Amino acid sequence: MSGRPVRVLAGLSVAGALHAVLNMVLLRRPPADPPPVRRPVTVVVPVRDEEEQIGGCLDALLDQRGVADLRVVVVDDGSTDGTAGVVRSVADPRVRLVPAGPPPPGWLGKPHACAAGAAATVAAAPDEVLAFVDADVRLFPDALAGAVAILERHGLDLVSPWPRPLAEGLAERLVQPLAPWLWATTLPLRVAERSPRPSLAAANGQFLVLTRDGYDRAGGHAAVRGEVLEDIALLRAVKHSGGRGVPVDGSRLAACRMYDGWPALRDGYAKSLWAAVGGRPAASAAAAAGLTAVWVLPAVAALRGSRPGLIGYAAGVLGRAVVASRTGGRWWPDAFAHPVSILVFDVLVARSVAGHRRGSLTWRGRRLSPAGDLPARAGTGPATMCG
């Protein structure tokens, strides 16, 4: 490929990089020294076979500064290991263990567990703040106070602090940085924050913070009961109900190693990536083809001596590097392999779409519903690759 097509694709890559840089400038950040939280805060931690993770998660939660009224509800979603025993061994009255029970028809496991945790706090004050935290997330001491400060300062109903990604090994380093890069490149943050359009949304279910009022107005997790990407769906429900929410900088608030190695990463993304890129085979193929055209083909042209191709490749590296550095990730030398990351992403998309069509996707020992059994309102806006 040469000539005008390469110039067009390189121009799109440059535009994407400039947009990502602008978003990183506009990204909401917590104050360095957040004020004390004067509202009750309830943290819901949904767990399923998290014996190795839940202890560290709870240690970090109970070490939060500036939160005088803190409650932690751990919802056991049918664990078969020693998760419940670890929780029971925590001698702190702020921690409560709640069994979720099997998900009812039409519900997926995580939305059901989150709903059970939120329901366990129904008698709380109306100004309560709800936080949903995954067991593999480690909050830093000012995490809750910092997230609440952003929530209150900007009049938001939901904030999604993006944890600092911890990636080890080749597969993780190639794929994990793509999640923040995707929304930083495609989502106009300030417009998304103000717009009621549900399609303009990105969120990360590893760490979500909402006002109780905003959560209830949106219908809570009952409104997203069958969604594989319950995080993005919850933000869309908040927007649909008149609320406002947006991803914010969480690199100083939390860290998370989402998957340990290629098998876990491959299977983890298989369960949800089909929904993140459109929810239908044609939309998924179009999304993968678009990413490949803009961020792989210019690099191929550059190898053949194309100057526009080199500019397009350099722009992709720049956008990836800026997003990684501003969200706490590793950019050197990983950003230079950005075209390879996109190709690996294509493989993951194909695997996820094929598994969804066959109805063979599973997670944590449960089979996810085959196509058609549950609503898949993935929409067309930017989503996450988390969940």
C-alpha cells in the first residue's frame, strides 16, 4: 500500500494521537491531599474464588484515610475455595460477608453479586457513596477520599478511576495498555461528561464510585442484570436517567494486575471483548479492521520506506506513550510495539466473537449465556476491555 491511502491512514493516526494527548490534559485528577469524606461510604466487593486476592484487597480498604464512616460488604458469589474463610478471619466490625446465592434467570453473576451488596446497604443515609471494587484491585490510602473529591467537586453521579495497570510478561504488556488507550483515543472526555448520550461512555468495573441517589435513579445493577460489560452499561444507565459520569485518573488511587499470563488474559478477554467492540460480528469485524488499518498498515508502509507511513506509525507510538505515562502504565519500550498490540487484539476479538456465536464462553466456572439468551446492549460508543 502506498500513496494516498497511506497518507489518509497516517492522518487518522495523527488525529487520534492529538485527541489522546488532549484527553490526557483534560482527564480529571484527584487532589494531592483530598479533604475528609463527610458522607458514609460503602464499598461492595464481589468475589468468586478469590482466596488469594481478597485478603490484600481488604487490608487496603481498611487502611483508607479520611473516611470516618466506612463499611465494606464482601459478596460471596458461590466461591468453592477458602474465600469466605479469609473474609471471616478479618476481625474488623466494618467488614460484612454476604452470600449472593445463585443468579436468578436473566442475571449474570457479577451484576447479581453487586446488586446484593448494594441492597445490603439500603438502610444507609441518602447521601451515601457506593464504591464497587474488584478483589484484585489494591487501593492506595487516599483512594476513596480522592474519588469522592472528584465526584463532589464536579457534580458527578459516577466516576470510574482507572487503576494503574500492572503488567508482567509479553502478553500482558502488549494487551493491557490498550484499554485506556482506546477510550483516550476515541472518546471526547469533556463532551462525554456532559452529554446524556449513552453511547459516549467508558468505564472500568474494577473500581467504580457512585452517589447512592445516582445509582438508584439508574435502576442499580438490576438495570444491567444481563450485561457482560456491566460497568459500561451501568454508566449508560446513569446517563439515561439524567446523571453524569466519566473515567478519571486513578493511577494515584489504585493499582491492578488484571490477568496473570497469556492463558488468563486470553480467556478473560474472550468473555467480554465481543461486546466491547459492538456486540455483533459485523460491528466487531469493522472495529478490528479499522484499528488495523489506522495503526498497523502505516507501520507496514514505513518498513517499505514510506514517509507518511513512518509519520502514522510514530503518531501511534506517541499516543500510546502519552496515555501510558499519564495513566501510570509502562511506555518504554512497549509503545513501540503498538502495531503488534493491535494484531494481538485482533486475535482476541476473533476468539471472543467465535466463542460468543458458539455459546461456549465461560468465566469462573460458569457458562455465559449464548447469543440471544440475554440482552446485549453493547451500543456503538467506546467501551472498556475490562469488567
